[in-house]
Amino acid sequence: MARKNGKDGSGSPSDKAADKAVETRSQAGWRDHPPSFAGWARAAIAGSGTAPSLSPHLHPVLPPAAPGIVTVEPGRSVDLAAIDPGATGGLDKTEAKAALEAQRARIKALQERLYAERRQSLLVVFQAIDTGGKDGTIRHVLEGVNPQGCRVWSFKVPNAEELDQDFLWRYHLRTPGRGLIGVFNRSHYEDVLVVRVKGLVPEETWRERYGLINDFERLLTLSGTVILKFFLHISKDEQKERLEARLADPEKHWKFDPADLVERKSWDAYQTAFNDALARCSTPYAPWHVVPANRKWARNVMVAQTIADTLEAMDPRFPEPRAGLEGIKVPG
């Protein structure tokens, strides 16, 4: 109900008295006369001070990606054809195994701090064309990470319930809570990629989604979630070799889908869609990283180092120990 103000705009005496009563109840924590939203109020009080506040100036300071990765500069166009998918960033294959193990050890240690601290979260997004290596990258890079603090979500064709909601609904449900690492194997970008190439929605619909995606990621960032977005970049020849390898190995037949051959015919259309998505949705708070992914061993090290460096920049810390622990003795 709109409140009627006095001539000076300060409100009537009765209004002031009501405000004072509300303030008194608020300070008491609604103990005596809990309002209908007391549960929300208690949750807000319990969570205060444990996570960054929603602020337009709160953006993470992100470290540069690992050598070899091309980070898309916000506001600049992208041409994937000009980026070498076979680049290694100066890595040597003979040293890659040890380098990957070192980066995984960093991720494991930092993830434990992140989980214990429970103040911030990390969302890692993977996009690629078919056979681009999303599954393999996730498996190799996050090996050894405590599954209690890490959630991997693979987004398939939306079901009936998901289609009844806005296009971002199913993704928002799976974003990581405080202390967690969330991984999207395919993501909200499918709704400006596959729907565009296949003509599933009108052009004006998918074009509007670029801005909505940027708003969504900014909301997550301002709420304490750091976002890392990796596009795994392979060549058309490399995709052909990987599809042929699946056909040649009976144990990999389960990974082969004849529909992939149909999708391959739309290679150029997908490259155009990727170029636009990377350019329009690379922001200062959630830039896109193009990872040369023809060489799997180099890809894994580059992604692992970037995740480890980002976690280190987030600077998660173990909570302060409870007072008096030094005097406690465990009974026999």
C-alpha cells in the first residue's frame, strides 16, 4: 500500500511510529512477532558476511589464461579459421604428463580450500563441436578432485518440462553453490548455437539471447561465482580422424552417432555461430578462452593450468579454527 506523506515528505507521526516498530522487531530478529517472511529473514541473516554482496563494481580479477590459449578480447570479432587448432603453447609432449599431474595437484589442494571456505564458487563451461574433446578434458583435468565439492552437468536436448520454462532455467538450476566447482559439459550457449544452425527458433529470438546470456553471467559473477569458459577448437580434418577412430574401435562404437555425420555437413554454419557467440559473449567478467585442441595432451595441460591459476587468484582460505583447540584432549 502506498504511504501518504506529509507536506514535508517525512511521513505522518503514525507512519514514523510504525517504522520504529518495524525497526525494533528487525533488531530483535523477529523473535517475539515473526512475520510471514521470517524464514527468509533468518536465512539472510545466517548468510550475511559469508559471500560477496551484490554490487555493480564487484568483478573478479582474472589471471591470464595459460600460454597457447587465445582469450577473446571483449568487443572484438573472432575468426576461428585464423587460430591454429594444433598449437601447443610451447609445451613438449614428453613433459606434458608431469605438467598435467602438477596442475591437477594444484587444483585438488585449492578445491579443498574452496570447499572449506564456502564463500565463492567456480563455474567451468566447455563448448566444442562434436568430437571436440569435452568429455576427455573434464575426465583428465579433474581427476582426483573430491567429488563432494565438484558437480558435472551434461546438457542434452531439453525435455518437456525444460521447454515449458525460459531457456536459461535449466542451466540456472545447476549453477554451483558456495564452495563448489560446477562444470557444464555443453551449456546455455547451445541456445545460440544448435538452435540457430537448425533453425529451431526465429532469428530475432536467438539474437536477443546474447544479451540475456551476458546478463545471466553477470548476475552469477556478482553473486560470487567466477566463470571460466573454454571453447575447444579442433580442425575439420581432426574431427574426421576422431569419427573414423570411433568406427574402427568396437569399444568406442557406443560413442558414435550417425547424426554426427549429418551435423558435420553443417561445419561452416557452426563455425559462424561459434564466431558470433564468442565475440558477443566475451566480457571482462566472463571472457571466452579458445583452446587449441587437436593435440589432447597439450589441451589438457592448458585447461588445467588456467583452472589452477584462476582458483589461486580466488584465494580460498581455510576457516579460522575454533578457539581453545590447543587445550582439548581426546579421551582414550
